[in-house]
Amino acid sequence: MEKLFYCSKLDMTIGKICCIGAGYVGGPTCAIIAHNCPSIQVTVVDLSEERIAQWNSDSLPIFEPGLDDIVKGSRGKNLFFSTDVKKEIVEADLIFICVNTPTKNYGVGKGRAADLKYIESAARMIATVSTKSKIVVEKSTVPVKAAESIANILKANVKPGVKYQVLSNPEFLAEGTAVKDLLQPDRVLIGGDQTPEGHEAIQALCWVYGHWVSKDRIITMNTWSSELSKLAANAFLAQRISSINAMSAICESTGADVTEVAHAVGMDTRIGNKFLKASVGFGGSCFQKDVLNLVYLCECLNLPEVAEYWQQVININDYQRRRFANKIIECLFNTVTNKNIAIFGFAFKKDTGDTRESAAIYICKYLMDEGAKLHIYDPKVEEKQLITELTHPAISDDPSRVKELVTIHKDPYKAAENTHALVVCTEWDEFINYDYEKIYGSMLKPAFLFDGRIILDHQKLMGLGFNVITIGKRLQRPNVHRPYAPAPAQ
Ligand code: NAD
Ligand code: UDX
């Protein structure tokens, strides 16, 4: 049996890990820790009984390639899922906080600041029930100085003989590739207090990751740098997508091809070729939330120019989604009222069933606002989830109208039948190999195909008879000559 890590300053050994929050981060992260650290007992807790029951069942609550095998290999041995939050906190030596930190939808900072109520309630729960020392690891994405707030809550409620160390260990996994990202991370980032106690706690967490991550990929720094690095990384990634999407608008107005431009730009080794794929706009639970969080932080720090800079990343993303929807309407002879439109893909990217902030939601909203009848197909998104997104008050103020306008299909060919247009919103691989001749034959004419992900063979589709419209490239659009002059003021 392996010798466990002993923390002399806290007088404890790292034998039990508890993770608060059994979501997209907590579940996969802990499954990978349990898989690689057989001598550590890992328990993931959540307030949601439904979620925990799913983690304990054959049908996990999230779809991630490779995750089923990893979970099933360790579950019941050294990996457990439980709703007994208090008990598991009491017993744990090291606690990951992996709760959600959504954008605030009320009060000060509404629409921009991160809502830290779940983080605070987790910290208060730890402070209330703990009877022995612990390392508390903030894994959720938070604004700079959140770890300090956690430490303040813990210290203000500390029991005699109990000591805490709070670390920042942001997660960089991307959905759809979570298992790979966790098994072979670009880096593991650990921030902590620059004190002997802090350094020892950092070493304890390095020891856990050291079971499968090489030393040169584990970087340590002060807590604030660690917290800011997470926001910075997401802001940089989102900024690249908004930059190439901004270029896509120029391409469509000039005859340049955004894929060629991205290729040329990305071959510069200083720039690199990743995250330069123009699209209908980025989605997901992180980019928008974290960039807005950064914007709010800048405003609070009285840095309005910096706030404005990052805000533009979001503005271009909004613009891109709206621009794509407008193009659909314009091409369908400026009206989509009562027209049947097939939507291929509702998840925010391929290989996930997650729909949070998916560009498809907004495309559907804009088309529903115009009275279009939508026929939606996604290989992984559940019907209930899809309806929840479209009936959210921010998307539709009349749920009965959504029911009237939206049909959800289990078969893509059925979804496309008798439609005026087909819109690709997610880059699922299976969309590439469909029988488009069959699809074309079943559609109303002229048949339009809008490829919001630039994944299909446009020449072939045009050969079949489709009018193809995509992002960042003019194909069969009306050849209107636009002089190089700014549009007249409205
Ligand atoms: P999620 O909504 O999928 O899961 C969070 C879970 O925490 C929920 O199941 C919720 O019930 C639970 N929870 C909330 N408060 C609790 C409490 N007091 N006690 C017990 N359980 C509680 O969220 P997620 O996508 O896993 O994200 C978690 C954090 O990780 C966020 O800060 C997010 O920004 C960050 N993050 C997410 C990703 C991603 O790809 N989803 C990647 C990196 C970082
Ligand atoms: C992101 C970060 O990549 C990850 O490091 C962080 O931990 C969480 O946030 P995620 O949102 O899961 O991960 O997926 P990601 O692959 O980053 O894609 C986000 C969105 O950007 C998706 O809608 C995707 O389709 C879009 N995208 C991505 C593009 O439009 N173009 C690209 O070139 C890359």
C-alpha cells in the first residue's frame, strides 16, 4: 500500500477527498483522481438527489466520451457519490469546492458578476461541521480574491484545534474532451498562501496530481495569480473566437474565405492554429460567464478601458449569432413566418449533451420571434432539456408558443422533411456523412442549407441543388456589389 502524504503543519494525512458539487467538473475530475489514486477514497457529494442517483446508476448524468468506463472501474471501490454532504465533509482531509458559479441574475452586478452564493454556502457548511483540520481547494471558477473570502468564513467560525489551508486549483477541462483533458492536462495550476503552511498544502495537492501528471506540468503560484489565470485563459480563448468571427464578417463582404485566412494566420507559430474556427458563435457555461466576470472585476477595480476591451469579446459573439440568424431570414426572401426550418444540433459543441448558452438557443429564439416552425434534431440533447432552454423567460415569454412552433425529432431525416431550410448549429461528426441527396429530395424548393459550423462539403451540396450559405465565405449568395464605404448612418 502506498504511503499517504502527511501534512505536519495541519497534523493530518491525505487519505480521504470530498468534492462538493457533482457536476460537469466535480464528477469527471474525481473519477480521474480515484482512477489514478487507488489508496485515496474519493466521495463526490451534491444536494441534488437526482444527480447523485444518476452518478450511481448505469446512465450517468453527463455524456463524456470515455467517462463511463472510468467511473464504473472505480465506483464502489474508492469512488463514491452521496447526498450526505455533512458526513463526507467531516471525514475528508481535502475538500474540492466544485459548485456552480453562474452569472448573477439579480442585485448588484446583475448580468455580469459571478454569483458566489453556492461557494459561500459550501464554505459555511465546511466551517459549521468540521471537527478536524482540512485543506480546502477552490476548483470552481471565481473572481480574484474569492479564496480569501472562503478563508475568512472558515477562520471566523473555526473550532479549537482545527486549522485550514485554502488553495486555488482552477479546472481547465473542456466538455466533450474532459477525460482526455484530465488524464493529460496541458498544466495543473495550484495557487496558495506564500507561507510555510501554504507551501505544505500546495505540496499535498501536487502529490495527489503527481500520481498521473508529470512534475513539469504542475505549476504553483500565489492564490490571486492562480484565480486570475483561469479567467485570463478563458478570456484569451473566447477572444480568439470573436477575433476570427469578426474576420468572418469581413470575408463575407469581400470574397475572402475565413477558413483560408485562419489557416494562414494560424501557421504563424507565434499565433498557433487552435481556436481559430469561425462559427455561429461560442457557447457553453464558461466563456460568456467568465468574460463577464472579468469585465465586472475590471469595473470594480476602476479600469473602465480594460472592461470595455473584454466586453467587446461578448459583443462580437452576440453580433455573430444575430448576423447568422438575419442571414437565414434574408435568404429565405425576408420572411420565415410559418416556414419549416430544420435545426441540426442544439448542444453548444459536439460530443456533449450540454446546452448551456448554446448558440443554437439564440438562433432558435430569433427564428421563433419571426414565427418560424422549427424541427430540431440533436444526437445527445434530451427533449426535456431542449424545451427548458427554449421556454426560459429570457428566450421566450410565451411557453405555449414554443410548443406550437417547435417539434423535436429523433431522426434527422424526418426533421428535414418538407422544410424550406436546414441550419447546422453544432459540429457533430455524424452530420458530415448524412445522405444529403435524400435530404434534398425531401425538402421544399428552393432548398437552403445554412452551415453555421463550416463542416459540410459545400461544393457537393451545391451540386445536389442546395443553396448553401456558410460563415465567412460567399457561396451562392446574391452577388450584390458593395463598395468599400461605411454603411450610411441609420
Ligand atoms: P454544474 O452546475 O454542472 O455542477 C455544480 C453542482 O454543484 C450542481 O450539481 C449543484 O447541485 C451542486 N451544488 C451547488 N451548491 C452545493 C452545495 N452547497 N452543496 C452540494 N452541492 C452543491 O457546474 P459545473 O459545470 O461542474 O461547473 C462548476 C464550476 O467549475 C463552475 O465554477 C464553472 O465555471 C467551473 N468550470 C466548469 C467547466 C465546464 O466545462 N463545465 C470547466 C472548467 C471550470
Ligand atoms: C472552455 C475552455 O476551453 C476550457 O478550458 C474551460 O475549462 C471551460 O471553458 P468548453 O466551454 O467546455 O471549455 O468548450 P470549448 O471547446 O472551449 O468551446 C467553447 C465554445 O467555443 C463552443 O461553443 C465551441 O463550439 C466554440 N468554438 C471553439 C468555436 O466556435 N471555435 C473554435 O475554434 C473553438
